[in-house]
Amino acid sequence: MNARKHTALPKARILIEALPWLTRHHGKTVVIKFGGNAMVDEELKRAFAQDVVFLRHAGLRPVVVHGGGPQISAQLDLLGLESEFKGGLRVTTPEAMNVVRMVLAGQVQRELVGLLNEHGPLAVGMTGEDAHLMAATKHYADIDGERVDIGRVGEITAIDPGAVQALLDDGRIPVISSIARSSDEDDASGVFNVNADTAAAALAAALGAETLMVLTDVEGLYEDWPNSDEVISRLTATQLEKLLPDLASGMVPKMQGCLHAVRNGVHTARVIDGRVQHSILLEIFTDEGIGTMVVPDANTIEGAT
């Protein structure tokens, strides 16, 4: 009996450590941007699905937004279509847009919905086209001060989160592909490929989410990369804004998304390492946390939670 008690005790302590965090986040909406290595590694995908289901059963309201860069590139290669990037964004021809739509809604989303639903009838897949969730207008890349046409790439103009709210109220986990309908009058039937970091941030703001979490392939925002691998654990919106011009191009949409979220009502935005199994649970339910947290300017860094 003593041996059994002894082995169970550390588990009990871990659960108790999570208690204040469970209390704080109960009933709150959390928007998670699923991307990077976590999308292609089978074990990480499964761990991600377990984390999201755990959040749901712990009383939170998780929403997943995803892109699918590696899968889109693979499918374009298969079809003999070129993958071209300008200003860090995929040039999306009408042919490529068909592939983007097919891969995101028909492959990546389906697989994730399937993994989540191994734990019960929880996940419902949709795209930004559904129920007027996301509207966008044509986005032009800015390359050396020049406006460059990159095809069917969109900039979000409006979010109608009603359908997502209804799913959350029904206890479901919405899984959303980052495709938006066109808000341009002369392109009413068109759709746009939208950066998933940007889409997740806009949706988090529209839902009044407690937290935006962005999965990446790095540990967080580095203080002085490449000279140091010291990660900044917390910073305010203004501090982040000052750092933006010097960030690596891949981090810019992620950190801009975090900035947009906390400036539009989201309490915290976090960039976390999706290569670490159960990184979401480590970030939300432990004292240490991992990754980088962005807080609104009104919060002192010490007082942020």
C-alpha cells in the first residue's frame, strides 16, 4: 500500500499544481494556431490532439486554426506546379488556390478532426468561407517599397464569429482552415489564401479569447539571436512593437498576430515550441510555462498571468 501511495503522489502533486490555472482558465476561449513541425510529425500531431481534448475536458473552450504550408508544397510538386514565394508569402495563382483549398479543407483539416474525434464526438471542421466567418480583400506584398501582386492571397477585412461561438456553446472544438471569402464586390465568388497566424489572431480578437497560442518550430522569441539562445519569457505590446523590424521574416506574422491580439482584447498571446510534446499543457497549466508571452501594455510584466 505504501509503495502504491508513493508512486501516485507525484501525479497528485502535478494535478494540484494545475489547480489555480484550471480555475483561472475555466470557461475561457483559447485560440490555438496549429503549424510547423507539429503538423507533420505523427507523434506530435497525436500529442497536440490529446492536449486540445484535455483543454476541452478541463473546462476551456479551445478553437484550432491551421494552415498547411508543407502539405500544400508537396501537393503542388505532385501536380507539377511551382511553389514560389515573394516577401515571405506564397504566390497563389488560381490553379494553386484550388490546391490550397483542397489540401487545407480536404486533407489537413480532415486528419486533425479525425485525431480529435478519437476521443469523442468533439471536433467540427470548417473554413473561413463557412457562415461568412472570414472575409478578405486582395493582399499585395511589399518588396523593397514596391507593391507586388502575389495572386489569391488575402488580407482579412471582417470576422463574423457567430458559427464558431455556436459550436463552442454546444461543447464542440472548431477546427478552422485559413481560407477566406472575398469581400471585393467584383470578386464576390472568389476565395483567398490567408496567412494562418494572421487568421488565428483576428479570430482570437473577434471571439474575445483569453489566450492566443501560436505553435512554432523555435523555443520562443530569442533575446539576441543568433548570438544567444536566451528566450524572452514575457514582454509587453510596446516592447514587442519595437522589436518587430529586427525579427526574422518567419517570426514576423506570428509576432504581428500576437501584437494584434493583445491590442484588441485578448489577455495574453503566446508563441510556444510545437516540437515539444504537450507544449500547450506545459504552457497553460504549469508555473514555469515555456515560450514567449505577450501581454497588453496595461499589464505590468510582473503582474501578468
